[in-house]
Amino acid sequence: MDGVLTDSEPAFHAAVNDILRRYGESIALDAYERFIGMATPVMWEQVIALKRIPATVTEIIEAYEAPLMARLRQPRPPLPAARELLATLRGRGVPLGLCTASYRRWADAILASAGIAADFDAIVAGDDVVRTKPDAEPYVRAAALLGVAPAQCVVIEDSASGLTSALASGARVVQLRATGTAAPPMPGVALVIASLAEFPLELVAAGRIR
């Protein structure tokens, strides 16, 4: 979702700094990039340690909710060619699932702000699984909800954590590098693309992987 369908990572980064400023701290984007795709409690545990914030993970997450939701609800267009690719795949009868490490309420806000909330047959959020990305569980669960094996799925991912999760599931993985926060090219992916307009539609036909 983040960095694949919309460029919502800047909203998360800005909300992290909303909280850090309360403690006289901030984190630059290049330092923040290592946390992209992590489960929120893990991310905050590491940020608290890095910045020596005198607060618990629970306290920080509670404070983080309001500024983050305010930023996520701001209108945000899908990334170039995202809406067109979703429509083309649906027209070809390809089942569509979405996996995100974000909590369900955050995912709902992001998808609504981009106008693509109704495009998916299955959504697996960070609070729907025991082990989120980089574990394979989110993609294994999404495939099951779509009624297929992970090996029958093509995954589009951009973050190191998400790519690791998708590869571990056994899916064929296309790495998207459409935003400034995308991970460097990762070994094991089927191909790397710079835009969703480059997605090779020949990989899927009538809902079946080729």
C-alpha cells in the first residue's frame, strides 16, 4: 500500500516528527527510511532507543494516533498508473489482495483518501496477523483469503520488509521503485520497475500467474 499504491510514507514520517518534537528531537528522512515497512511497535521501540525518548512504546503509540490519523485523512492521489492498473486487473478477472503492516484503521484512512478503498477482494493489515512483515504470514493469509496458493500470486512491493515477506511466502515478486523511500533492488525478485505503468500484464491472465 504505502509506496506502491500511494505515497503515504511522508505522512508517517511527518507524524513521527510530530511526536519527537515534543521531546526536542526529530529524525531526518534518510535516517527514518530504515523503519519503513516495520510493525509500528517495533519501529517505535527502535526510535525511542535511538533518540533516548523518556517514554514507553505504549505511551508513544497512544500519542502518535491523533497526529497520524489527521495526516492520513488528507486527500492523497494514488501513485501514477495505480488506478489504471487496478481497473485493468479487475477487468481481466484477477483477484486483488492488499497486504500492509499498517493497522486496519490506518489502511482504511489511506485507501479512502486515495479513492481506492473498494478495489480489493481481501485486505490483510498489521493487526490481522500474529507476525507481520517481514514474516511471510501476511502474504500467506492474503493468498488464502483469495482462495489460491502464494505461488499463484504476483506481489508488488517496495520496502525491504515487504519484499522479504513476499519472497518468503513463495510468491513471484515485482519490486516497485516509484518513490524516494523505495528499497534498493533486492535479490530474488522477478523484476524491478520504476512505475506501475511498467507492470508486465503478461504475468497474469484470467486470474492465473504465468
